[in-house]
Amino acid sequence: LLATVLGRRLCAFDELSQLDPELYKSLTYIKHYSDSGDVADLSLTFSIDEDRLGQVHSVDLVPGGRTIQVNNENKIAYVHKMAQYRVFNQTKEQCRAFVSGFLSILNANWLALFAPHELQFLISGQSSD
């Protein structure tokens, strides 16, 4: 998510592989599921159940998402909506705090010199790959 520190747009699905490898693997499976059957067999909808302080809340990924069945025709949209929700919505507060703290010690203009993978190396000493 260092692309956000650099003020660059990012592809949620690509970022998901680093943020949540398990969800990335599941969404990749769904993306290619039609090779072996109909995604509708998985009984998925355009919603996600979240546990917040011990309470389960259902969140629609699109308006009325709980009533929209995922099928082979809309599975790519579902994969992207799930990735966007995980990358942008569920981590919004953490990212905002990190970026604020990071920019309080480094000049934003200096960051423009770096690509996300270079910044990753400077911060942690290792590649994000």
C-alpha cells in the first residue's frame, strides 16, 4: 500500500496479494471457477460479513448486494468489488494514520523520487515480492 503514500492510484486486486494472500487466492479461484462449473454453485452474493467487536455485520459491496447472486457473468465485478473493499475500506483508518505519520517525518516532495518497490526497500530493507 505504499503507492498510497506516494499519492499514486493502485489496482486493489494486485495489492491484495500482499495485504491478504488468503483472500487473494480465494478470489483468484473464483475468477477461474467457470473452468470447472458455475460460480452460482458457491452461493455468493455481492456482500461481505464482518466481525466488529464480536458482532457480525453484513455489508453490501454494491447497493442491494445481499440480493445479487454472483454468477459467471458478474464474477469479475464481484472479485474487483471484494478486493476494493478489503484494500480501501477495511484498511482506510490504518492507512490514513500511517500516511499522516510518515509524512510528518518526510517531505512529500522527496517521496516523488521513489517507486513503491523502492520505498518498500528503504523502509524494510526487503523487496515486496
